[in-house]
Amino acid sequence: MARGKLRIYLGAAPGVGKTYAMLSEAHRRVERGTDCVVAFVEHHGRPRTEVMLHGLEQIARRELEYRDTVFTEMDVDAVLARHPHVVLVDELAHTNVPGSRNDKRWQDVEELLAAGINVISTVNIQHLESLGDVVESITGVRQRETVPDEVIPMALGGVPEGSVDLDIPETLPMVAVDRGLMERSVANVVENAVKYSPAGTPVLVSASAIANRVEVRVVDRGPGVPDEAKDRIFEPFQRYGDAPRGAGVGLGLAVARGFAEAIGGTLHAEDTPGGGLTMVLSVPMAASHRPPSESESEPDVPVTATS
């Protein structure tokens, strides 16, 4: 049996529209004839989100009593028995009520994926384990509910073979950043560029050293973005152009910029000469490769690219 695929709407904070976007996708899938159901979605009193649940099949939740209070959780067995093609499971980082068969909801989702069921879920960026210290330093609050970082690459998928050309010189200086966050930032940008590139036209990923930084450029030949919209494409769920297959930016670029900033980098958009869009990721060069006056005690890691 083929393993199910995981798709995640990743948000910067609560209330940015992840669940609404997930439900919108569910309605589109149902309209196309896909067997798509809801296993667990919380609307949190938001009327627009609550309305979006109408018209979607919802699998009854399981009730559990804990400390004289009745709670509801996703009924994993009921979902497995129903075995839809796609199931919606909100709040991936959620901690299940004691007495549930799994401690965490992402573990429930693992069971569904192993059974060949495709899952669409949501998670806020602060719930990623690797960002716990970063988020705490900014907000002063330690996140108790987290998702292992390895869950996210499962949702990122990949890009078709031959859709990316790499131009990374062997002499490129090392960078002083978290490898995982940089890889995810680049992966999000590359996947988005591939969506908007004409068929048969590879996306070019190149890197070079500029002053005390390393610059990674992701160049596509898609429809491009007007100057007045270049900042907006980094906002959650924004679209640009008329991409093939109706693809939208979703949270990909918003999250990519968030990862870039978390490692001391920047991410911005430029026009590609001749048409298209170029995304420029700039990150700090490792201390050992900087001029002496600019060197700092920082770990050295190599630049990597996802293709």
C-alpha cells in the first residue's frame, strides 16, 4: 500500500487564515469529485471558518473523560474505517487528552499516512521544535506543544526531476546559519518558482559571495510580479499571476522569509531580466571566511541546495 501524502498549511501565528484556507481547498476537492472529509477542525468561534465546515462530511469525534470533564478528540479508528482519499486534521501540534492512544496529534496523522490516507493539516511556525528557542527569545513564552522538524519535509514534497538547474561554485564560502532552516527556506522558494515556471523551462538556483554574505538566487521565467505586489507575495495566502494548474503562493514564501529572518538573513524579490521573478536569499558568511575585522565566533556550515 502506498503511503499517504501530507500537506501542511504553515502559519506565522494563530488567526492568519490557515484553517479557512484548508477548508477552502477541501471544498474545491469535493467539487472535483475527490473523497475528502473532515476528521478534526476547530473554528474557535470564527464565523467565516464555521460556515466553511458546512457541506463537508465530518467524521464523528471520540469522547474522552478526563478530570470529570468530557473532551473530544479525532477518532483515528473511525477515520481508518472510513478510509477517505483525503482527510482534514487541524492543529498538528495538538497534545491529545490523556487516555488517547497517541500522545500527540501528529502521531495520529502518522497512522493515517501509513494506512495510505492523504492528510491536510495546519500548524503554526512557533510549534516547530527547532524554532522553540527563537520564538521564546522573541515572545518570552516557551511553546509546550511542538512538532518534530522531520514532519515538515514530508509535507514539502519536492520538485520534478529536471525542473531545477544548479550553479553552486565549489569555492563558495561557508555560511554561519542553521542548516535545516536555510534548507527549508530555499526549498519553499524553489518549489514556488517551479509552480510558476513554463513547462520545460528549469528554475536556476545559483549562489555567490558578496561582501560578508552569501547570496542564493532562485530565478524563474514565469509571469513575474508587478513592483507594487512584490512585498505582498510574502504575506500568507497571496497569489500572483495566472499560474498553471491554478497554484497559489499560500504560505510558502511567507514561511521562507520567516526562516530566512530566523537565521539572520533576508529574502526579497526582484525582476528577472527578460521576464520572470528572482528571489534573493542573503545569509551571513561564516566567520572564518570573512575579513578579519568582521570575523565572529560562529559555527561554519556549507551552503546546500534542494533540488
